Amino acid sequence: MPIAPIGPIAPTIPTAPVAAATSPASAGGFADALSGAVDQVQATQGASDTLALKAVTGDLTDIHDATIAAARADVTMQLAATIRNKGVDAFNEIMRMQA
């Protein structure tokens, strides 16, 4: 008797919507990309805050959702801070080259 293969497992964690990748010709530029990234960070933080509030009030049915959302928001914020720091470092290096 053959054993049926296991099909793909559906994700149980709701994921934040990801902006579709666009080609450089159709993109609005670096400012639009940066603005979209900041909006994504704010959306992730908002989702985390909402789930944390539900956890505190007792309306949350699964605490894992709140924990995962908080971890995702933390990692997203760390990434944004790292990108900002690298941008500032690059700007300072360019300014040193001109002097």
C-alpha cells in the first residue's frame, strides 16, 4: 500500500502585505522606496501594538500571534535603524572625500 505524500502546509501566521517589486524604470526612485519602507515599519509596529493590546485586555485567543508580531516588529525596527546608520556613514564618507 503506497503512502500518499504530504502536501504543502499552509502558513498559520498572518503575514504583512509585501509591496510588489518594480523595475527601476517604473519605480518612483529612492525617496519612494524609502517612504514605502517606513510605511511598512509603521504597519508592522501597529499590528504588534494591536495584538499586544488584545493580549493585555484578554481578547487574544492565541498568545503566539502577539509574540511573533512583537518579534517581527523588533526585527523590522532593527533593520530600519541599521539601514539608517549605514546611510549616515555613507554620507559622512562622501563628505570626507570632498574635503
